[in-house]
Amino acid sequence: MKPVQVIAVTSGKGGVGKTSVSVNLAVSMAMSGKKVMLLDGDLGLANVDVMLGLQPKYNLADVIEGKCTLEDTLLKGPGDLLIVPASSGKRQMAELTQAQNAGLIHAFSDLHRSLDVLIVDTAAGIADSVITFSQASQEVIVVVCGDPASMTDAYALIKVLNRDHGVKRIQILANKVHNAIEAREIHENLRRVSERFLDVTLNLVGSIPHDEWLQRAVRRQKAVVDLYPNSISAEAFKTLAKKINQWGMPKGARGNLEFFVERLVSVDHRTLVSTAA
């Protein structure tokens, strides 16, 4: 099967709108015609299903406990988006070992579905699951807003990903901004300090404006791109989706733990056969 573009959406701290970004980006990409899956990777405090008003029968806790398969957990959202729900309020899920997190990633190899994109909504901070899921993705989007705590914690996450785990490229998404100037300032501040102390490239992938229509959609448990498609935040998400759609598919495996790695290995094999011919 064809490779899957895997994008981790993460943040240094909670409250910056990370899950709202994950949901609306996933719905936007699905509505554009892509086959998209959204994984709720905030394993102990999951709320993707809540944000979309869905009621899962099974979730990742049931997979870990052997009660069902990953396929059994799948929910359908707007635009035929597929959702893998996690559990909320289960401390043991937030404290999975690295081996258990790796096992979840390997479980995706058992999904025989045609997919273009997997978006992983991680937990906030620098927990093992955040690092493992981010490393296993081809792209990492760090969601940050303009308050000092958000900036400080975003830098701390970027430092851990880069220094300790070798992530060399990170996309910055400025959220809840009032204008493009504020978004550029957020990116520039992070870029300047990262350039001085780290070996990482920070790209400004886009910005999402502060928008009351987005808050209304959250209260109604809907994606703003679905409920209020002409709002300024919905337009920003659609612009972001178009930009990400142009990134292209991964070219092959990188030699470390990855989602859908067997599909990446098959790309490498086809490339070798083509070169040999």
C-alpha cells in the first residue's frame, strides 16, 4: 500500500488550542479529498471525541487491555475523517512505558486501509508519549500562542526533541493571534533563540486568528470548518491544509520507529528495484 504522511501536532503547554488545531486541520484535509485519520494521542486526557460530539464504543485503553483491535476503535467524523479515540481519566494510559507506546505505533501496521494522512494529536509537554509519537512522525507541528509561558514551554519541547532525539525540522503554528505580524514575531522569537543554542530549523507553517466563531463551534462540539466554513478561523485552517497538502508523501523509511513503517519500507524496495532495472 502507498505510504502515509504522518504529522504530529503538539505543544509545550496545555491551553494553547492544540487539539482544536488537530481536529480542524484533519477535517479540512478530509474535506479537500484526502483520506485522513486522526489519532488522539493524549492518552490519559483524551478529548478529540468530545470536541466532535462522538461517543466511542472502544478506545485505545481497550486496545492496550486486549479487549479489541485498533480497527474496532475507529469512528467516522466530518468529511469521512477516521478517528482513533483514546481514554480520559485513566492514569495508567498517561504512564505507558516506551515499549507500550512503541507497541501502539506498531499496531497501525495492522490497519489495511487506504490513507493519505495520519494526524497525531499528542499530549502537551515532554512526556514519553509526546516524544515517541513526534519522533515516529515525518513532520512535527508545534502550536504556540503569544503568552510568555507558551513560548517558554514551546522552546523547552523543541530543545528536548532536537538535543535528545535528533529532530532537525519543526513547523511552528501561531495560534490565537490578532494579525500576521504577531504570528511572525512569535516565530522569530523562537527561531532566534533556537538558532543560537540548537541545531534545528523552525518554519512558520501558518497562523490561526483569534475568532469567536471558533469558540462557538467548540461549545457546540463541532469543527469550525464544518459548522462555520466562512469564518476567519475556518479560512485559515483551509489555507493551512492546502499548504500541507503540497508537502508531498514520504520517500521511504528513516531507520527508526515510525507509524506505518512497512509501507515506507515497501517504497524503499520499489526504489531499489527501479534503480537496479
